[in-house]
Amino acid sequence: MDRRCPASHPEDPTCCDGPPAVTVLDVVGAGADGCEHHGARILASLDGGRVHPLPDAPEGAAIRVFKAADTIRPFCWFDGPRSEPSQLSRAENRARHQR
């Protein structure tokens, strides 16, 4: 069995894209270290989440995670139609309001 980073959600079937590079924190400060891929996916699912690079992270890791999370839908591993603002990415919600 392949081990996945602590930031990977148990229901997210995707593999890590490398070693842990960031810490993702929720609004109360609880967090998990994760690869950039899972860091972005879990950050996209948090309201008020933050991301910080780990000390040995590649340059720009936290910025890449932050930018990727903006375009990822919350809990993106769930199937089904999505039309409510809480089900869309932050970028999709911004685009809706700019029309």
C-alpha cells in the first residue's frame, strides 16, 4: 500500500505529487503537512484556510498551492452536479460575479 501525505483526504483517490512541501492550516490553526497536489486540494475545501511552506520546500511551493487551490472545486473528488457557490471554486465564483 502506498503511503500518502497527511493532507490527503481519505476519500480523495489521487496520489501524491512529491514529498510534503507545505502546511495547510484551517481557520482555528489545526493543520497538516502535504505535497503540493493534496495541499491545494484540501486548501480549496477550507473556508479561511492558509498555506505555509515547510522549511525544506522548493521555492514558491506555497504560492503554487495557493494559486492552484483558487481554481479547484471544494471536495473535488466528489462526483455530481455543482451549481451552488459553496460547490464551486473561488475563481468560478469570482467569474459569476463579474458578469
